[in-house]
Amino acid sequence: MTEQIRLRIDSELAEEADVVCREIGITPTAAVSMFFAQMVKLRGLPFRPGNFPALDEYGVTLAQATAAEGAALAEIKAARKAGKLKPFAGKL
């Protein structure tokens, strides 16, 4: 069973996306269906939005920012395990 949905998308964006779909051999309907399937599977967007102004501000790539995030989370985890970091109890 299929469902017909209506979406409002900028006409220029829709035309450009149609060209890309034709180039890769799929229909816009198939592309949207794939996007929705991945969104449901992941319970979120199937990609990380790429327009992060902070990346430009700090002069780093998304890969570098992701690596730094991973390192920070690992450091926090190690500090918690070592008893050096306590959960915030709501009082300063």
C-alpha cells in the first residue's frame, strides 16, 4: 500500500534534485522513500546537517570536529570511571 503526500519545496531545489535523481537513475519518489525509510530506521535524520557556522569560525572540518567530540566524550567517560567527575546535583 502506498500513501500520496504533498510537500512544499522550493521549486528550484525540486528541479535540481530531479536532475540529480535522473543522473543516479532513480525517481524523486524513490529518493524521498529512501530518505523516509532511513529516517524511520535511525529515528532521526540519516545525515548530519552540513552547515555548521562554528566550523568556519574555528577553521576546522566536520571530521576534525567529530574527532574532537569523540575525544572529549572519551575523556569524560574516563574521568567518571576514575571518580574524578561527579554528576551535577543541582547545587553549585
